[in-house]
Amino acid sequence: MGLKKTEQREYAKFLYTEKNLTQKEIAEKVGVTEKTLKTWIEANDGEWKKLKKSLMTTKAQQITMLYDQLARLNEEIENRPIVTKSMTTPVKLDKEGKPLFKAPEYDPVVLSNYPTSKETDSIAKITNAIHKLEGEVSIGETVQIAMTFCEYVREIDFEMSQKISELFDMFIRQQLK
């Protein structure tokens, strides 16, 4: 006996979002046409595509990339050469090349390995993004937990797992908005 339409759709969704298969391969495995599969993928404003994208970009990957960006920025600042720039003003010279008046004295400005205001802003934004990502649960993680739970329930009560799966789908859709 074949799968029910709702079961086919759920299986197709799993294959599309979790496995690296072509649409043709998914359609064959599920037992539907590619046209039907495409309709399912495009349904609900491309929900499956959004879900697949969120699963492919994990929170851990994002955090790692942000830490790498922060490290590169700090390394660039740290390795910047120290340069002094005199702020004396030019003076008029007499025929013998001597100054007509004494130039005002200024302390030299030291440009060194301190971040500019733009770099400080970037550091703060990256740090805040890391903090936010480390403290929240991504849609991908929520989906993974939901799928694991549904698989667990499926072994105990298949019909209950279908109901729970539908509820999780509604919950995920709400979170994607």
C-alpha cells in the first residue's frame, strides 16, 4: 500500500529541506510528479525554500563567521603601523631662509593601532550579533527538534505523530513570518 497524500507531502518536505537531492529524485522517491512537487515547494509563499535556506545556514556557522570577521578586524587594527604626523603650520621665510616668526608648537598626533570610530562601530555590531545568536534558537534548530520529536512519537503512536507534525508545521510557518 502506498503513502497517503499528506504522508507523501511530509516525506517530500523532509527530502527537500534535509537532503541534497534534485527535485526529480525527490518526486521519484515520493511517488509524485515533478509538477506536484514544484506546487508543494512553491506553496505558502515558498515556505519550503525558506525552511531549506534556514536549515542550510546554521547558527553555529553564522557565529563562526562573525568571530572570524571580528578576529580579522582586530588583527588589522593591531598590526597597523604607528605613524606620527606633525601639525606645525608653514611659516614665511626671509631672503636668507630664516623664519620671519616662530611657528606655533603642536604635539604630534599619533595614529596607531587603536580602532577608528567606524571600526569601533563595526566591532560593537559584530559583538552584538554574536551575543544575540548565542542566546536564541534558530528556526533550523526548532525544525530539527520537532522532527526528532515527531520521529520519537511516530514509533509510539503514528496518528498522534501526524497531528503533532501538523501543529509543528503551523508553528514553524508562524515563526517564519
